[in-house]
Amino acid sequence: MINIRRAEKEDFEILEDLYRELEEDGVFYQPQHFVLSPKGARSEYMAGILKSDNQALFVAEDDGKVIGFAHVVLIKSKPFSCLKPELAMYLQDLVVTAEYRNRGIGSMFMDTVKKYGRENGADFFRTQVFPGNTDGLRFYKRNGFTETMITIESPL
């Protein structure tokens, strides 16, 4: 049975492997921006998330085996006169290991993090997806996301 819970320090070793899967996607879709990190490079980063008041790290497990994670950050709008004072929940990272995909686990994560956002006063939920990641885009649309802005860039 799949269970979603808050991550703990004891999860870091398997989370390192799951982050590697995310990085491999990043390198595949945007090699100009992403590289593979050395093993163990993220432990300090993850420890900071666990201590943070505005971030949460959730893991999915199957019979005690961690099979995915979601990292969300609560972000206040900039104090600028034209911006409404809002609190956004941003999905920084989401991964379910390949052998467990297409079983509804990503949607379970969405339900869990949306609940977290509501409980913490978030006004809306935002994330980004690589333009070539059609499966990811379809997943997010199925979970209530719509395009609201397109990010563009140019090399210098």
C-alpha cells in the first residue's frame, strides 16, 4: 500500500538516488542548464528543507520503500504596488521512480501538497515543466494546472 508522509533525515540516501533521476531529466531536456551532481551533494540542501518554515518535503513509500518525493516552497509575492499580496505554493521538484509511474502516485502527491498549501494559507499552486516533457505537461493539466505564463530566454 502506498503511503505519503513528510520526509525524514533517514530518507536522504534514497532521496539522493531519486534526485539523480530528476537531474537526468534536466540534462536530457536542457543540457545547457543542468549537470549531474555527485552522490551525497544534496544532503545539506535536504536538511535545510526539513528545518525550513516555508518548505516541505514529502515522500511516497510502498511497504517502507521510498519510491518518490515532492518538494514544495511557500513564496510571498514581492511587495510591489502592482502585485496583489499573495502566497504561492511552488512545486520545486516531483519524481516517482520509473517502475512506479502511471499508478496514481503523482496525483496522490498533488492531493497531499495541495492540502499542505491550503493549511498554510497559499492562494495558488505553481510549477514549471520542460516544454518537451509532454507526459509531465499532461499530468499537470490532469491535476488542475493551466498555462498562465510562458518563460522565454536567450543566450548572451
